[in-house]
Amino acid sequence: MEIISLFGSLNEEPEKPEEPESKTPAEPESGEKKSGFFSRMKQAVSRTRESFSSKIEGIVAMTRTVDESDLEELETALLSSDIGVQTTTEILDALRDRARRQAIDGGGELRELLKVQIKNILEAPQKAVVTPAAPPKVTFLVGVNGTGKTTTSGKLAAWSKEHGRTAMLCAADTFRAAAIEQLEVWASRSGVDMIKTRQGGDPAAVLYDAVTAAKARGIADLYVDTAGRLHTKTGLMDELDKMRRTAARLIPEAPHEVLLVMDATTGQNGLQQARLFTAAAGVTGIVLTKLDGTAKGGIAVAIARELGVPVRFVGIGEKMGDLLEFSAEAFVEGLLG
């Protein structure tokens, strides 16, 4: 077992920590903090908003009663933002049902009804996050290579510290070249300890050491960076099961969260992979990275509806503070407000 601390040994000088642009509260608060949080979420979906708004501008600007042709235009706009066929169909069916019972009086009312529909979809899978009786809370980060698991692990450690919680990182991705070194840099940036082993070592063994160390020190949050894998890779999925059993032996109900890190820019292509991965890995939540880099941010809605798994965090940049705890209200206001 090797422990890397803020002052641990790296062959190179760690990159200088980048200051977050603003603090991100666990829950949006009133006044200035709430305004800042909503502003950052609006920034996160700015490209989707621009694309979406340009397609529905004519619809929401009208004053006449909404008809079928207007809903067909809205359908095109929803599909183009990667909300997906299934979710779009359900939204349009609900709006048509409302129009049959009571006319939708112009674009303004249509916008408000659409907000309610999307917010309800996003909130449906939300559930209380498990809080263990005694620390640490163990969180696995899983997914395919290239989605940002290691970066997200470091950002989550920093997020914990922002919220007054102690954190530790576990380098359980022992297969990818430079994964351990990359996580060392993030541990240094976050100012947290890290448990690692040599490249090619047993991930379950380093996890055992990390959980033991976190328990001994009373660490609140232990984030475990796992190897990138596909759901079809039987050996790697078996290894993940072994890690889950190892954690559960040391802490009942661990891992408390399994977060699937998903690249928002892959859209519907990534969703199919995530659907299969979620079933195989016991995923409890999604971290949607690179949301600021795509016009297809509607994928967050498709995830909630089609996977039945809540979006827990969104990544909006490369800086330490560019990870936001997801808020359905802020997302909808950013997209349609």
C-alpha cells in the first residue's frame, strides 16, 4: 500500500491548482448563491439552448392557440437536442392530451407546459443518496475509457472538501497507462490523500487498503477510480463484481453509489452503451461530462426517462470547480427560461 498526500512524491511538480470560478452549493440557495448556481447551469446548456431556441422561436412567439403543426415543429426541435424518440413521443403525447382537454393558449403557455414536462421527467428517478451509518461513504466511478472518470474523481474530491467533508481517492484503474499518475495530480490539486498500487496490480487489493485507511482516519468520502471497461468485457465486469464484494465485506451496503461517467457529446450513441452498462454494473447515478461542449444537452432528459437513473453531476469545463451537482429546476430554466 502506498499513500500519496498533498506533499507526496511525484517525479514532476504537480500542476498548480486551478481556482474554481465559484462555489457550488449542495442545494441551490436563495439570493446570490442561487442566482450564481442557475447562471452556471445556464452556461452549461448554452449551446443546447441556442440550438433549441432557434428552432422553437417561431412557436413560442405566437399568440394563437397551439395546433398540431406547432407540435410537429416542437417535435423536430426536441429530437434535434437529443432528447430521443421515446422521450419526445411521451412529451408530445402529454401535450396533445392537454390540448384535447383544454386549449394551449399560445407559445408562452406551451413553453411553461414543456418546462413542467421536462422537469417531471428529470426528477422522477431522483432518490435520496445513501448515507452510511459510519464513514466512509464509498463511491465507485465506472464507464468506458475517455469519458473523464479520473478527472471526475479528482473534481468530486474537491467538491467534498468544498462542502466541508474529508475525502480520499483510490487509484483502482491499474490497467490504463498513466491513470495512476493522472490521479496523483488530481489528488495533489484537491489536497487529499490517495491510495495506490503499482500498474497492473490487483484493483480489489488496493480498494481493500483504501477502505481500511479511510475507516481508520474517519474519512467521509472515498472515491474509487475504476478501469475503463465495456459491459461486454466479461473479465473486467467480473473484476468489478469482486471489488463490490470487497467493499461490502468491510462496510455494509458499500459501494453506496456507483456513478457512470458519460460523455454528453456522444448523445444517443452513448445512451445505448450506458443502458447496457447500467444493467450490468448496478449504476445508481450518472455524471454527464462535457455538457458545455454539445448542442445535444437534451440527452440528460433521455437518460432520466430511458435509463431510470438520476443525473447526479454535470461537468462544464476543465477547472477544478467545473463540476455541478445536478438540479432539474436549474437545468430546465437554463434550457427554456
